[in-house]
Amino acid sequence: MIKKILVVILVIVTSVSYAQEGTSSPYSFYGIGLQKFKGTVENRSMGGLGILTDSIHLNLQNPASYGELKLTTYTLGANYNGLNLDNAAGEDSYKDNASLDYLAIGIPAGKFGFGFGVLPVSSVGYQTNSFNDDGSENQFLGTGGLNKVFVAAGFKVNENLSVGLDINYNFGNIENKAILKRSELEFDTREINSSDLSGVSLSFGIAYKKMLTEKLELTTSLVSTPSFKLKSENSLELATVQVLTNGAELVVERQDIAVEDRDLDLPAEVKVGAGIGESKKWFVGAEYTYFDASKFDNRSFTSDNVVYENASKVKLGGYYIPKYNSLTSYLNRIVYRAGLRYEETGLNINGQAINEFGISFGVGLPVGNLFSNANVGFEFGTRGTTNAGLVKEEFFNLSLSLSLNDRWFRKVKFN
């Protein structure tokens, strides 16, 4: 038992350094980057729906779910993102990346359940060029993002009600680099803005279930994340550089500029959802999220053409299992999932609201003993617009995960 706990802690601690770009979107320049999906592949395949709680799966979107666990559950997820960018001139380009999305474990203990893990919060990963009338060229590059390590606890109050709490430590680094190139000059000018981010946040969750008939069950969910502060330790470097043919930057002269550290206010978020279904057979539900993004500000620099507005998400999704305990057909034991989502991100550039739409589907494939499964999910969607000099993104996500179950605590009988 102790060895298992130590191994899991070691894996999670060493994975804390996994911060990756995880995106190629130019919209990741703004704020603290492009918001990452903070849930499992099972959730993502149902339009991002985070209502469902059960005894064998982790729900990283609602800490109340840990109170329902009956088996120790490990989960690990990864994602491949393909992105096609279009502008009003009809020019397009394709970019892709892959990233580890989450690593977590949930441990039942009677009416209590506990969990811990790591997952990304936001991601920065853009590279764009612009050309000026005087023949000069601007290159903009951004990397980094925000991640969180969390500890969660859930408690099953009674047969219908569970409550829970997430304690999150948010951390990361975001670097934005700009290089000005002039053809008549031997050297170029480089500016690097860097922000080290850190802060603690909390999330409170409630899950309520009620049998409506002998088979039909109503499921409701509420998750609230109060506003919190991120400490931003900022630095600015100006340098004269020579960009070599292989892209390497040879520094000729550099200067560090003192910039003020500051606190970023991350707005409150509330999620509420409800659904109906038959346990281990089918489920359909809807979820609404409100995010007061109008109170959000940028890091150490601002853009006059950018405004943050109130944000919201609407998700619809569900699953179907032909016969979960079939002994004769593997296909009948597969979980089939599908969903869709629409999101007003709250980001407004040049008077244009940047919104998202996505359609997703996937399967849960039974593996091994107990109730372990491998999950595969697909999502197709769009983000942004070609109006006002902006770009429209068409994206594709391929998500893979393992959800593994085990019994850590067993009653041993002695004769």
C-alpha cells in the first residue's frame, strides 16, 4: 500500500514540470492564454459535460464526485490538436501539437473520497509575422501557460447528496517575444516580456441525484469557483540580436528593464447542470457556465483594441451503453458518447467577439478486470472570425485516456 502511494505521488510530482504550449492559436496571445479544457476525455466526448458522477470514474470538474467513489481510480489523458487558420484574404495555414492533458488519482474511504493530480489551466503557443509599409517585419512568438496541482475531497451526505472541495495551486510561466527586423540594418531588435504566475484557488461542488421512477434518475450539479488573485512576477528584456539562417538568435547587446510585479484578478465562475437517464444504460444532460471575464485584465502589457466581456458556455451531451454486463458481445459493453458546446469566450478584439463551437463524440473501451477502460474522443470545432483583420480557426482534437480501477483497502478474514 505504502509503495503504491509513494509511486503515485512521485509520478504526479515529477509531472508538475510538464507545462507545454498545448496550442498553436494566435488567440493565446491575450490574457493568460487560451483556456484549456479542465476535464477528462469522458467529459470532453460529451460536449464537455461535467454533470455525471459515479463510483468508478473521476470527474475532475466537480469535487463532490469523490464522495461517490467505490474503487481507487487512476486516470491519465493526452490530446492531439490540429488547427487550420484562415484570414479574409483566403490565406490559410495548418499547425498542430500534442500534450499531456491530466494525471490524477481518486481514493475512496467510506463516505469520503480524496483525490489529487495535475492538469493545465491555460496555454500560450503562437507564432505570427506582420510586414510594415516601410519594409520592416515584426515577428511575435509566445510560449508557456498556467497549470494547477490540486487536492480534492468529497463527502457523500446521504443516498442523494454529495458535496466536495478542490484546493488548487496554480503556477506557470508565460513568455511573449517580439523581434523587429529591418532589411537595411545588420542587427534586429528583440523584446521579451516574461511573467511567472502563482496563486491559490478553491472550487466548491454539489451533486444531487433523485430517482424519478424505478429506472429514471435525475442528476443535478453545481460548481462554484470564487474569484482569486494570481501573483505575476514580471520581467522585460530589450536586446540587439542577429537572427541566423537556422533561426538562432545571437545576442549582441542586452538590457534588463525594471517592471512592476502585480496581482491579476481571476474572475469567479459558476457551473450548473442537470440531466436524466437510466443508470449504466443512457444519459442526456445540459450544463451552463457563467464566467465574469469583464473583470479580467492582461498581464504586464495591454492592447487598446482588446476588451474583456462576460463569458458563458452551453453544453449538451450524453452516453449510451447497449448492455454493460454483456458476456457475449464486447461491442455491447462499449460506452458511446456524443455532445456539442457553444462558448462566448469573453474576448473581444477589434470589436469582434471571439466565440467557439464544437461537436464531439467518443467511445469507452472496457479493458482488463474490474471496470477499467480506455477512452478515445474526437472533437471538431471553430473559433474566431475573419472580420476586422482577424483569423478563423478550424480545430480538431483527438483525445486518449486510461481510467484504471483497483482495490487498495480490502477486508481480510482470518480463520
